[in-house]
Amino acid sequence: MAERSRAAVDVADDSGETPLTAEADQADQSTADGVDQTGERDTENTQAQGSGGTESPAKTSPPELHSGHKLARRYRLEECVTRLDGFSSWRAVDEKLRRAVGVHILPADHTRARSVLAAARSSALLGDPRFVQVLDAVEENDLVYVVHEWLPDATELTALLAAGPLEPHDAYQLVSQIGSAMAAAHREGLAHLRINPNAVLRTSSGQWRIRGLAVNAALRGVSSDTPQRTDTEAIGALLYAALTQRWPYENDAYGLSGLPKDVGLIAPDQVRAGVHRGLSELTMRALANDGATASRHEAACTTPEELVKAIGEMPRIRPPEPAFTAPPEYQRTTYQQGSYGRPAPHPGVTQPVAAPPPPLQSGTGRVLKWAVSALLIAALGLGSWQLADALMERGGKSDDTNKTQTTEDGDKNKPKPPQPIAIQGARDFDPFGRDRSEKPGDIDKIYDSASGTYWQTDYYANANFGNLKTGVGIILDLGKVQEVGKVGVTFEGSTSVELLVADGETEPQTFDGFTEVTEGSGTTVNLQPAKKLKARYVLVWLTELPLQSNGEYRGRVVDIKVTS
């Protein structure tokens, strides 16, 4: 239980992007009292329990920097967002590339300067897009600074939870993506040790990103003898908070209320009604990972790899169906046919009916009536003869004109049949894999119109890519931005697949650059969005693979066709 005790007090602000809420002198005082700018207790001022611990705080004062100061004649400091224990974090602008960045700065003689540089360079070498990337790590002019990505369109989990718990599908995506990312990091020997709601971001496309890999712990001197267990428990705490909007320890943290004192760790579905039972059990397996077992006697997950395996054994949680909006009720008009523009009579009211004029009774009237009738008959006969003659003269011409006009109108109203769109190029896309590609030499076989050829993935231990990643795919280049109505994919073996598209003429290099539009499964899948869309780059993303005869799983794409 030592690690959970440490995590219960380890709630210092890791965001690096949270505006300061006090002036510098107030911040320094709060730090001296063991509390950072978010009002949460920092580990540097709390005695760690167990084998994991922290260094004593550095004695060096933070460098005297101000807004407008430039580092390397390139990074212009804009706003200080954290000032704590000898280092500061800033929002800055990379004037060379004209983009926002984040910068951590500390004196070169700071007791943690060497470890911060080493952690930043190790994190940068990982290059996994699920982590906020380290862009630069430099020692210059008695300063050490680490430059990292700044994601203006991303939202911290802290802010998301302020509005309420996450939906089950969102919570499932959170633990799946964060777990897979940390499993990949630990395979490369990297730990985070400071995973919390401030360190986890959701982008506008729905992807989860982790910031501060290795660096946040190095800045604060945090270490652990059991790093995998520490990170796994932290992921469990994230999932607990996502399901319940409560922090799974007695202390309040990150804007969340802690659990009642002297109650102990209780399952999420006992804290809040309606919590997904499978996710609740998964949370307890990650949190109770120090040798104890969860209340339902499930095996504990002590590493991110074990957590990812447990996630893969769960039934996939689908996103909620879009709510159907009923059309407005038909409003009966207050007007009646035959009296448009006049109000309908009230019930029981009789409308006056005009009486016909009385017939002419005199002899003169009868003579006049017959004379008028004769003239009308003669006029009608003459007009009919002239009309018939004119029609006969122009009959053929009129028929041709009418036929032509009808045909043209029909062509205008008839919908155009779907037209095939030629695929100009394609490449395999494996953003979460170690080698970044799978069978690139066979990629052109998906659109060569030859039967019996295919592109295939590597073998995996289960349908979910061995719980190593969320999927692999193929990026199609249509040559230019054009209207896409349907993408048909033929597989060998039933395969689950999603269709994602990118905006603009530039091919995205990360998964976040694409937006999901539809999904399906089977051997022949027609991926048809609810409405036609325009795109140049289309991603066919495989999410579940079929079983092969050797007992392993592999995806095979035989053919892809795109139509307007």
C-alpha cells in the first residue's frame, strides 16, 4: 500500500499550462508551505512513504526571466504558468516556426538540471505521438531549458471532469489509449511517475495525449523502485475519476472531492449509480495492485502491459447512438380549401349563399338568348377550324420540341450515378507501432484490380493487435480534394474497420490529423458516411483482426475502391 499512500499526497500541478493564480511573492509563500499554485500539496514538501521517494528541494533561485525574453534568439517567453521549487514553466512562441510552445527553465547549477536534460532527451527519442513531444533540450547561458509541444485545441482531463463524469465509451477510450501509450513507454525503459488529470489531454479529434513523460518527475525529483506499478495505479486513479467524478483517496485533488474518511477504497459502481461494471472492475484491478486483490477477486494489474491485456479481454464499448430528434407535429391550418385567404367559419355559423339571378321571362329575352347562342356557336366553329389548321402545320415541330424539353428536364432532375475515384497513391500507417510501418512493399496491391493479391499486417496474439496498439491502417491519396461518397473494402476474413478523413491538401503525419466518420465490420465493408464529404487523404483504419489457421491474428486487405 506504500505506493498508493504516496499517490494520495502526490498531487502537485503537472500541467505546465495552468495560469498562475497569485503573484510571485504569494507563489513563493505557498511553495514554502508545501502547496503549489493550484492549492494542492507538492511531493517535494511531503515525506514519501515506502521505497519511492523524492530529493530535497534545490536551493538555487529560479532564473530572473520576464515576458518578452528570448531563448536561443528563437523562443520568446509569453506567460509564466508555473513557478515552483527553483524552476519555472512558460507559454512561449517559436518565432522561427511561428507556433506556440511550452518551455521549462531552470538554472544550469540546479541539483536536478542533469536529470531533467537526460529525461527530456530520452523522451524525445521515443517519438510516440500519444505523448506531448519534447522538441528541444538545451543548456545555454547558465540555463537549462526543455521545449515541448503546446496543444491549444486540447483540453485537460481536469477541465472535462469539472463538467461531470465521462460517458462509458469515453472512459474506455481514455484507459485504453493511456494504458497502451504507457506500456509502449515502459518497453523503452521510460516511466512517467506523475500521471494525473493535469497531465492528460483530449484533443479536438478525441485522441488522448500524455504530457511530461519522464520530464515532470525529473523536474520534481520524483523516483520509484516500482515505476510500472506506480504508473498503473495512476492510470487506475484516472479511470476512477472519469467514472465517478471523485478522487480515489481521502484527500481532495484536481478539483475533485476525495472519498469519505475511514471508508477505504470502494469500487466506482458503489460510489455512483450507473457506472459500467466492467470498467469498475478494471479500475479496482489497477488501483489495488500492491499485492491486495479487488473486492470481486479479480487478479490485480501491476504493469501497464497487464492492464492493456485486461482491457483487450473486455467486450468493446461502442459509442452511444446519436439521439433521434422527432419532427415537429403537423400544425393544422385555419384555412379551408376553396376559401384561401378567408378565415374558416366558426362552428354553428351559417354562411349566406348568393341566390342565382331570376331567368328572363319575357319574349324579347328569349329571342335575345337564342341570337347570342347562335353567334357563339359560329365563332367557336371558326376558331376551332383555324386552331386545328395551325396545329397540323406545326404539329411535328412541336412534338420534337416537347420531347427534347422533357428529356432535358429529366436529365437535370435525375441524380448522377456514383463515379469511381482513382487512388493516386497509398502508404501503410502504423503511428502507434515501434517500427512505424507494416509490409510497405505490398501496399499497391490494394488498388491494382488484380484478384488474389493483398496487403497484410503482421501476426498478433489476439484480435486487438496483441493489446500493443489501437490499430493500423492505410492512407489513400486521391490526388486532390474531391467529393467522397463511399469507400468499399474487401478483406480476407471478417475484420472491423473505421473510415477517417483529413482536411485540406496536406497529408497528416499523426493519427490526430484524421477525423472518424463511420465504421463497419465483415469481409466486404461499404464505409459510407451519413453525407458526402470532401477530402484528399482518406484513412482506412483496421481495429480488430480475424483469426488465422495458425491460431494467431492477421488482417488482409484485398481491394479498396472509392466512389463519389
